[in-house]
Amino acid sequence: MEFPGLYNYWITIVLMMVGFYIVIAHDNLIKKVVGLNIFQVSVFVFYISMAKVQGGTAPILDAGIETYSNPLPHVLILTAIVVAVATTALALALVVRIRNAYGTIEDDEIEGQEDDA
Amino acid sequence: MIAAHLPALQVVVPLMAAPLCVLLRRPALAWALTLAVSWVVLAIAVLLLLQVLETGPVTYPLGNWAAPWGIEYRVDMVGAFVLVIVAAIGAVVTPFARRSVEHEIPRDRIYLFYAMYLLCLTGLLGIAITGDAFNLFVFLEISSLSSYVLIGLGKERRALTAAYRYLIMGTLGATFYLIGVAMMYMMTGTLNMADLATLMPAVADTRTILVALAFLTVGISLKLALFPLHLWLPNAYTYAPSVVTAFLAATGTKVAVYVLIRIFFTIFGGVEVFRINLIGDVLMGLAILAMVSGSAVAIYQNNVKRMLAYSSVAQIGYMVLGVSFATVTGLTGGIVHLFNHALIKCALFMALGCVFLRIGSVNIGDMAGLGRRMPVTMASFVVSGLSLIGVPLTVGFVSKWYLIQAALEKGWWPIAVLVLFSSLLAVIYIWRVVEVAYFRPAPEGGPAPAEAPLSMLVPMWLLTGASVYFGIDATRTLEVAGGAAAFLLKGTP
Amino acid sequence: MSAEATILLAVAVPLVAAVLIVLTGSRPNLREGVTLAAAVILFGLVASLFPAVFAGGRPAVVLGEMLPGLAIAFEVEPLGMLFAGVASFLWLVTSIYSIGYMRAHHEKNQTRFYAYFAIALSSTMGVAFAGNMLTLFAFYEVLTLCTFPLVTHHGTEEAKRAGRVYLGILLGTSIGLQLFAIVWTWTIAGTLDFTAGGILAGKAAGPTVGILLALYVFGIGKAAVMPLHRWLPAAMVAPTPVSALLHAVAVVKVGVFTVLKVIVYIFGIDFLAQAASGGWLLYVAGFTIVAASVVALRSDNLKRRLAYSTVSQLSYVIMAAAILTPLSAMGAAFHIAAHAFGKITLFFCAGSILVASHKTLVSELDGIGRRMPWTMAAFAIGALSMIGIPPTVGFVSKWYILRAAMEAEQTFAVAVIVLSTLLNAAYFLPIVYAAFFRAETAEPVAAGGRARGAEAGDGGNPRHHGHRREGHGEAPLTVVLALTVSAAGILFLFFFPDLPLALARQLAGGAG
């Protein structure tokens, strides 16, 4: 395979690192959640793209359809997306509570308050 | 008829009960339902264990879709053992929970607490029962999401940040696991663990599989708080409600260790994963670091809950150490320590729950004189503490015996020395509490705290008694753990 | 009743007694009745095992498996029989003694005291009758833990510190070293049963033997081999009956008993004698004997002097065992019994002096023999036994050890025995001399007054100071009775040493 052959993996890796970096480097709790989402999405892209069969269509049982993409990863990712949505919702809910309790959503400021306590 | 569906019921019963709790609303009703469900779950788990002991692994195709296409539930010796641990802890914690939860959680949220508790139980049981790598991820997330909520229910505001940090770390770990599963699927085209195990040897030497193994290991290590990925654990355990800490400390990390065992010895069982690369050495090194550093840091904690949390980090080190030996003795030690440590830590955190109920604090300075004021609670703390140290006639001794024996069998005596050294550190931190509780006079003035209510003392002593009983007669637990270890090391699922 | 049931009962009776003591805690007379009854029953049970063991029988019972292949098992062999007999007899005497002592001294928490005391006896029986090293180790640890509340009985800051040293050394060595040695033995030999001739012969060799022996000897912290002896003087903050029974008889004797068991039944005397790497033990023990005697010589506090004397005497047993001949093993076994009687008498006397006069320093004892003739007479007998002068039992055991050392041509051991005998005389005889032949000083020295308060640890109990010094006579009747009995025992065993000697001889396989 030539250069663009595995470009989907490169996209996955780039997205993953971007997400991971945001989670680690940013102090803003919302941005961390955003980073986490990007990180998760990179894995979803990874799953979906690996299921693609060259020249294949959607897996529909019909006459004339011989090659089709592997449907299983798609289904798995539907589940994973649900999980990711739940995680995001919970994280955001926690951020709201943290904001109420601390008056800020900046990690360093929260830590400052915790050290004082 | 029902017996054939036990594997499904194991998970479905608590899963269905959770929304029922939300519908019931009344705290007393929600608690009663949880109690009933947790005991039913325990009964199912015990029946499954007996069945496995009698006839070997039990499989159950979910929705009658045959493996490897459908999701298969598969209960073997290890799985059944972990199921019993989780279910038993759940069944004992629930009666304990009523008074403690009333005290620590606002009344209008109690029903939510029980719903989350049941979901967490579902997730943990599901992890232990499923034979499908992706299904495991789903259960992992069910248990994790509900435990984030449970931790966030803690009284102090720091519970929120602890839950948030755990959420970030936990999600990263779970996603790492997902990547590992994806790579395995790419190479083998299956998600069924038994199927994976048979297909793995053919592709084991590819770089993809090695990377998959790395992702799986790191992801699960995050979940089980293996040093140095343990940073979420101390805060989460410290600020969670007492019941949650008792439950999670005894089950959450144990199930993660189980997943680790599953990956290494079932999925990668055919390729003897520890012999083809450095992974065993790395795990062993980290386990030893966890043992020593966890115990050492625990000595300096003034919050007793945090102290025990660091002690958990050390104890996880023991379990992973047992796993990393990859010998029957070592693995037996690791698996039996799952059970033993669950008993010990649950009882210890329950004792702290009782203390918190009566004096509203778990700081070591506030525990002065408790030896006289809450004698039953503190006696349980001392016995469980001795078990943690590994004094003979307690379960802690049994685990330690096996780990040391495993180290000596391989001729690695420095590791045996470190295991013993770490238990001596445990003497120091446990005895700090004992000295304060028994030798420092209680502060003058103010009402003297009474003993904790019976509904909390009985579950606590049940576990304490079990940790002495299984220390004196360890043959039964060792039979199961040893059987499981031998089964796993055969290399076939 | 079968011998099996008797063994189990011997372990169970004190435990049951502990429960009953707690239940009858509100009625002191009944509570002490329980203690005495249990002590009598226990002694009866142990005595009833004598004939069978004497005839060469080895009654055994397996309680159940703890780990696969490792049972909690009991087996009565001569050494254990001897030890159990001594310990159970002295529990009886000590119970009588402590009733007088604890009441006269107005100690607090007496129920807790008697209860833990009974549990300690139960675990001592467990150690004495243990059939394998695992069982022994389990009871060894229980003994450490249940004596902790006794050592820290007064609950003061000083008691807490002493408790730390006590627990730190005993638990630290036993978990850190002894357990290591036990698991190692198990991996090498595949068994932990006490077997005549040892279980390691042919399975371990070279430096392994020496290292293993070191792990055992230093892991058994209760034997107080230097440098792990510090817990013993620290534990002297405990009430005197505790010091007497536990730190002259039960705890320390469990230590040397275990060392002896390990040498005889785990290593095997012959095997260890062939292995060159075990020779160091003799010298460590010899050093401990002399060094501890020197420290004892310099201590003014009576209980501390006795404590260091104990450290020194314990190493007699270990040194005797380390000579590694059947005769020396027999001397070692007999010395366990001999020293038990001698040292408990001395501690009884120290407690008696404390109760009657509140004196704790050697320098305060001038002329006290006239006020407390019984106590000081018993003290003199005990002291003679420690030095090894006839007609006391100490002479008999020293005789055998010396003979063994000479036969084995261990010049070092002979020299140590001679030197330490001189030192013993130097630190005991002045006390006896001062008590009987010096005139009583009118005003006790000021320094003594300060130390007294700390030693008594009475927690500000005002009644203490009501009946002090002036015009005191003998201690309470039960105290005097107990110390007279134990002193009589010292003399009795000199004239009739046959029974314990026969048991010791069986241990050594018919030598001497």
C-alpha cells in the first residue's frame, strides 16, 4: 500500500494525542471533558474505519450485494457512543456541582482552595 | 428451568431492580428492595460456584445467539469465585448501609443512592461473568459510571473533585482497554474470549497484538490503581460516603485484578504472555513499588480513611505480585488475596463508617479514647488490622504465606523480604490508630459517643469473623483459588 | 478421658476461663475463683498427660487443616511436657500471688488483667504442645498480642512507649525473620512437623543452614538474644505478676523453648553439628550471657536487674543447645525449668517488696530482711539458684551444661559459664547481704522517691501513699504463700530432679 493507504490510522493517532494532551494540559474542567471526548472519538473512528472493506457497501441483505463492510464494529461503537454520552453528561453534571461548591472550574484554583482547607 | 438461566439472572436481577428503586422513591422501600436483591444475587452466585465446582465451566449464550457471534456468559472457577466475593460483600454491605446512608446522604437522594449501588453491583458482577471482551467494556463502564456518582455523593465538596478526577482517569483507562480490544479484533476477528484464546497463538508475535496487550494492561492498571496509576484512589476512597468506600474497596479494584488475570491467562493464555516480553518483570516491579510505597505513605496519613486507601494501593501490589509470578503458587496467593483483602478492607472501612456515624470524623486525632467508648467497633478494627498485617490465624497470613512461598520457590528471596517488610510497615500504621484509640484519653466535655447501632455492628463482625474463620481454616478458599490458578495456567480457557 | 481430649482441653480451659472472668468481672471474689479453678484444672490436665509421655508415648491430635498440607496439630513430646508442666504449675502459684498483689496494690482494670492472663496461658499451652512449626508460630503470635495489653496495663505514656518496643521487636522479628524462615523451611523440606532428628537433613547445605538458623534464632525475639533483648527490660513497666509469669516464665521461655524445638526437631542436633555454618550461635549466646550480666550489675532498679539477669539466663539455654550434644540439649531443657522456678521467685519477691514497702531500688533494700524475713529468705534461695549453688535446682542444670561443655571440649562455653557465675554472684549476693546484715537507713534517698512513683505507675491513686515505708511488715498472705511455694520448689527440685530430668533425657535420646 502506498502513502495514503493507512491515513485513517494517522488521523486516529493525531486525534488521540490531541485529546490526551488537552486532558493533561488544561486546567479548565470543561476543556478536560472536551479533550476526553476527542480522545474517545478517535477510538470510535478507529473502530469504524477498520471495519471498512474496500469496495464494500453497507451490509444490507439484498440481491447483487457481494462485498460489504463489517457491521459488527459499527454496532459496537453505537454502544460505546452511548457510554461516552453518559460519561460526558455525568462529567458535566459534576462540573456544575463543583462550580457551585468552589465558585470556579479552574483546576489550579480548586487545588488552591483545597490546600487552604 | 431457572437453574439454566442463573448466569443471566445474576446480572439481570440487580439491573432491573435499579430503576425500580427510582420508582419506589421511599428510602425505606428502596433499601428493602436492595437488601432483597443483594441476597438473591448472593444465592445465585453461590449456586453458580457450586455448579462450577461440580461440573466445570458453565456457559450461557445470551439471547440464544451462539458464540462466537453472540455474547456468551462464561463462568469458570475464577469467575465464580469473584462473583461470590462481589455478591457476598454486596449482601453484607447493604444491611450496614441503612443507618450510615441515612446519616451521610440527604434524604431526598437516598433512593438514587440505592439505584446507583445496584447498578454498580450489576457492572461488577457483569465483568466477572461475561465471556465477551467488548461486553466486558460495557459492564466496566456501568460499574465505573455508577461509582463516580456514588463517590460524588460524599458529604464534603472534595468528594466532587475526587469523583471528577476518578472519572477522567477511569474513562481514559476504559478507552485504553477499548483500543486494545479493537486491535485484537483486527487480528482475530472475534470478541469472544474463548475464541480469542484459540486464535491468539497464531498472531501473537505481531506488533499489533503486542501494542494491544500494552493498551489493555495500561487501561486495566488505571482501573485497579496499580502504582503509579493510583493517584485517583486515595481521594476517591477518602471523600466517598463510608458505605461506598467499604463496598468499592472490597470489590472495585478486585474485579479489575480479575480482568487483568483474564487478559493474561485466558485471552493470552495460549501464548504464555510472561515469557515473550518484559511485561511480567514490569508488573512485578510496579507491584513491589506499590507494596512498599503504599504502606510507607499510609504511615504518614492523619485521615484514617486515607491511610487505609494507601494501604489498599499496597494490597493491590500484593495481588498483582501474585499474578506476575505466573506460577500456580503465586497465582493462588494473588487470587486468594482478592477474597481475603475484600474481607479485611470492607470490615475496616465499615468500622470507620461506625466511627464517622458517632463522632463525625475519621481523623486520627479525634479517635482518642474510642477503645473505651466504642469497644465493639474498635475491637473489630483491631482484629481486621491484625489480619491486614498478616498475623497467623487470620486471612492476611494465608495470602502472605503463599506469596512468600511463591517467591522462595523461584529463589527470589529479596521479593519475599520486601513482602514481609511491607507487612511490618502495616504494623506501624495500624498501631498508630490503636495507640490513639486505646491509650489517649478521650477529650473532656461533650457527650460521649455511644456504640454504633446493631445493624452496623453485625455486618462488620460477620466480615471480621469470616476473616478469622478463613484464616484458621483456609482449605476451602485455597481449594477454589488453587483450582482457579491451576485451571488458568493450563493455558486453555 | 483420652489423651487427645486432654490436650485440646489444656488449650481450651484457660480460654473458657477468660470468658468466664469477663462475665464475672463485677464480682472480684468469684472472678478470682474462676482463675484459681482454671489453674487447678489446667495443672491437673497437664499432670494427667505425664504418665503416657513418661512411658514414651506421644499423644497427638490434629485439629484441622489450616493450609493444604499444613494442619493445626498438637503433639506432646518430652520437652513440651516439661514446659507445659512448669508453666501450668507456676500459673497456679502466680494466680495466688496476683490476687494478693493486685488487691494490695489497688490496680485498675483487674478483670482485663486476669482475662488476658488466662489467654496468655492458653497460647503458652498451644506453643508447648504444638505438633508443627506453623501451629507453634500461630500461638507464638497470639501470645505476643495478648500480652501486649498486660505490658501496657497502666495505660501511661511510659507504658505506651514500652508497649511499642515490646510489640515492635517481637512482632517485627517474628513476622520479618521467623515467618520467612518457616516458609523457607517449608519450601525446602515440604513439611513443618517436628520430627526427631530434624527435617532439614540432606535437604539444605552450606551457608543456607547458617542463614536459616540465624533467621530462626533472631526471629524468635522472645528468646531475647542480643541485640534483640531490649523489649524485656522495657516490658518491666507491667505489674509484677505479669513480669513474673510472662517475662520470667511464659513469654521468654516460649522463646528459648522454640529455639530448642527448632534446633532439636527442625534442624536436628547431629545435622547441625555437622554443618559448619551454625557454629556462630555459641558465641552470640555466650556474648549475651556476659554482656547482660554486666548490665545487670550496673542496674539499681531491682526489676531491671532481674530483667537483664533473665536475658543472660535465657542465653544459657541457647548456648547449651548450641553445644549440640545430646547431653547439652538435656541441660538446656532442664535449665528452662530450673530458671523458671528461680526467676519467678525473685520476681515474686520484688513485687512483694514493692507492695509492702514501695521500694524498687536495690540501694534501698538495706536491712529489709528483718522486716520481711519470708520474702528475703525466698529471695536468697532464688539468688542461690541463679548463681548455681547447691542445694538449689540451678546447680543441677548448670552442672549438666558445664559437663556437656567440657565433654564437647568447648573451652569458650566453659569460660563463659565460669565468668557469668562470678557475675551472677556479684549482682545477687550484695542484695542478700544488704537485706540481712546492713542496718536500715533512716531516711530513704531522695532519688528513690522519684523513681518509685514512676515504677508503681499508680496513676495518682492516693491510697498508695497512705501506708508507706514506716513500719511496714510482710506483704499480704497470698503473696508470701506464693513465693514460699516457688522457693520451696527450687529446693525440692534439687533433691528430687528425677521427673524433669527424665523428660529432658528422653528429649536427648537417653544420654547422660
